[in-house]
Amino acid sequence: MANMEVAKVAIVGYGAVGAGVARLLLNRADRIARFAGKRVELARVVDIDLKRPRSFALPPGLLTDDLDSVIADPEIAAVMELVNDAVAARSIVLDLLESGKNVVTANKTLLVEHGRELFERARKLGRSIAFEAALAGGIPIVAAITECLAANQIESLHGILNGTSNFILTQMEENDCEYSVALAEAQQCGYAEANPEPDTGGGDTAQKLAILAHLAFGARVDWRDIPRVGINNVEIDDVRYARELGYSIKPLAVAELVPEGLELHVSPMLIRHGTPLAEVRGAYNAVRIIGDAVGRIFLHGLGAGQMPTASAVISDLIDSILGRSAISFRTSNFWASDQQAPVTLRSPDNMPSRFYLRLNVEDRPNVMAEITGILGRHGISIASVIQHESEEDAANVVPLVIMTHTTSEGDVADAMKSIGQLSCVYPDSVRMRVRD
């Protein structure tokens, strides 16, 4: 391959993912060259901190804190933006585009906050932005939706899109431990940050779902407007009751096209044992897609971490070098300001589901009748009930678990509000969706 044409590239942001990308570029150069049709040369790696230890040592002379040396180099045609800060990344990407470079990014927050601006500027400049690594780590979900399933009308998308949340819930289920214990284990393993809220609060998943909804359905939605519930309030009691009922609790993102519009939401949900999503364990992600032509497909793999994300970055880089990204970018019109959204969002109150309800109630006669009476007045039918005997030290309080038949989010929310006002019901009731 000595006589092959050379494609010079650069990395901006040398953290964990940047180190993984550099490792692949330098250690698998021959393999990458076979697919790219050119010898890919890592010309520069830019980072603001030149002294912190890294998991992969670069050859001397590659690492620099001078971004302008990349911007001013006309031989560098593609740059991988791997900066964590979305505000800084926006400025960097604009400068790279203006200098005539194509961009590969793994920054989902950059896309949801500044996607329209960046994509419009790239189109005007004849450049491209590729972003497979921003959504599901090593799972090729962008390529699946925008290329492999292009002939399909996507009907629904159900995904476990946050490996941290799935790891925590898996630990709770498999080790029968409290949330705090599982979170500490996730932090020790490097899956959860010191501040886990973006992951465990559902924000990370909502951002990814907003992007996927745009790719699959053309939806234009602010991720903050997607109804979401994090896993940070899931209790071990609910994990145990779910298991008793034949379910696992999973952090699910849902996009489903129905006649009334597009249903979008993020929340921990009960998924029946034996179904593919229920068997996704640990830090793995998965996406189940239903297309009108292809039917059901299921994608499963590590959704985060250094090397799975680096794998997706290199895939986008090869597409950029080959020119595939430029063709797709010109024709896709993602985040185009003059393009009308082809779908409307369905009201959250009208979203149908079965529900898992857990109430802490007084252990006395007629309590069940009071609760079922309210459910009945809201048109909610009961599928099953679990009420174990109270412990001796439970102060006359017992948990009551109810599984409903299909009802609407609005009806069950109203019913739970009325139930919460009963004198026999204590605070902190739990409501979760159920998928069979």
C-alpha cells in the first residue's frame, strides 16, 4: 500500500474516545486503507491539555494544543470532533467547515442544540457532517434508518439507548440491591459520571430519541419537550415485584407512529421476560425497529465506551473519505429550516399503555374497594393484583400492586391523583408503563 493516495485527517479532543480512535487509526492502518481506498494518515491530534495521562500514547509530534494548525492545513480534509463541551464544539465545527473540512462528530448534545445551524452552514459550504457515533455507540443505527431501511415507512422504534441506566437496573435485578449500591458500582466501573443525572434522569436518552425521531419520521422536537422519567427513583421493591410478575424494568425510549401522530416518551418500563429487549443486560444498548416492508429488526451491542464509539467514528471517517457522507448529506436535508415536519406529536395524555401501579395502603377492610372504585370511574380495568401480608413492623401498612389493562396516560394520571387523596393511601405511589 506504499503507493496509495494519502488522506490526512485530524482529531480534536483527545479524551477516552479520541484515544480509541487514534488506536484504531494507527494500529489498523492497513485494514482501514482497504475500505477507504486511501492510506489514512493521522496528521494531528488537538487537545487543550497536553499533560494528562491517556490510555494510548501517541507518536511524538502528533499531540498539539494548536487548533489553528489543523484549520490552516489544506491537506487535512476530514476532522473528528470529539470534544465534550457542546458550546466549544459548535465554534470548532463552524471553523472547521469554513476551512473546507468535512466533520465527524460523536456529540449528540451538539446536534440537538445546534444541528440546524451547523447543517445549514455545511450545506452552503459543500461540506458534510457525519454523526453515527453520537447515538448508540457501536450500533449502526443512523445507517440502518437512513440507508438500509430507506424503502420503509418506519412504524415504531423502541430502544435502550443509555448503557449507564441499563447497567444500574441490571445490577439491581441480578444482585437484588438498592439503586444507590448499583449506581456506586456503575461509577466504579466507569459507566456513570460523578454527576450521573444526565444519564439516570433520562436527558441523555431524550436527546438521542429526538435525533432518531428526526431521522426516522422527520419530526422536529425539542428534546426537553419529550415526556421523560429517569431511573433514579426506581426502588428495589419494584424490581422484585416486576420479576414476580414476569417482567424486567428497562430504561426505554419509544417513538411510535399512530394515526393521531407520533408518540414519543422516555421512562423505565416493565418489559416481559423472554422478549429481546428484556434480555439486554449490563451496559448494552438495543434498538427494535418495525418497518412496513422489512417487519421487525433488532440491533444489539455496546452503546457506550471507548472502543465501540471509536468504531462508529472510524466508520463515518471512511464514508467521509470515500465521498459517501457528502452524497448522503446533500440529499438528506436533515435539520433543513425550509423543510416541513411531516408528522405532528401526539398528546401525552392520549398515549395508550398497560400500567404497573404500586401503592402503600392501610391494612384494613374496604381499602381495595375504594381504590378499584376510582379506577373503575376512570374506565381503568384491572388485569392482576398482588398484596402480600404485612411485616410485623410495617405499622399496619402494606404494598398493593396493580397491573392494569390498556388505558391512557391521562386517565391513569387522573386516577392516581384521586387515589393519592384517599386517607388510606400513603405518599410515594409508583406508576410505570408496561410493554408485553
